[in-house]
Amino acid sequence: MSFWKKLFGRKEEQKATPPAAKAKKSEPAKATSSNVGKVSFLREEKRPAMQGLSTLATYRYYKAVSTEAALEFLNKQEVSQNYFYVCVETPDGRWVKDRTGMYDA
């Protein structure tokens, strides 16, 4: 496979997934067999993104039994919206994912 196909994929593959099959961004993440009982939804909060800015940021809070479970869960989350954050609280601290990446908060 050429470098460009690896990098960009083929257009047929991109069109293969119908829009209805994509997960909705407004619903809490679904539990999968690998994270059942390890990560649970706590709450969702909306608050101003920055001082003086009228845009609201959305924070979804989850709780995980371990850092490994939190990282596995966050790796499966797709975040493409600005001011949207998935936060997972663990016994060792908090991990957050936004559209730019994942970090220890």
C-alpha cells in the first residue's frame, strides 16, 4: 500500500460508514464489554468556556476503578467539537480528553 493511501485512506472506505452509524456526540458513552463495571457516568456540566466568552463548554464526568481503565475508555472516545471535554476521575487523579488530545489534569 502506498504512503498516500496509508495516510489518507481510500475514498470508498471513508464513504462506507453511513452517517446514521456514527455515535451521537450528545449522549453519554456506551459501556463496552471491556469497560463494563470499570467506568461509570457521573454527570454532565455546561459552563462558560472562558471568562468574557458567551460560548458554553460541556464537561462529561466519569469515574474509573483504575488509571488503565480510564485510559482505555478515553482512547475509545471521539471528541471533535470545540469546548467539549470527557473527564475520568480515577483513584490516582483525573484524565481529560478534548479534541486536541488526552492529558492528566
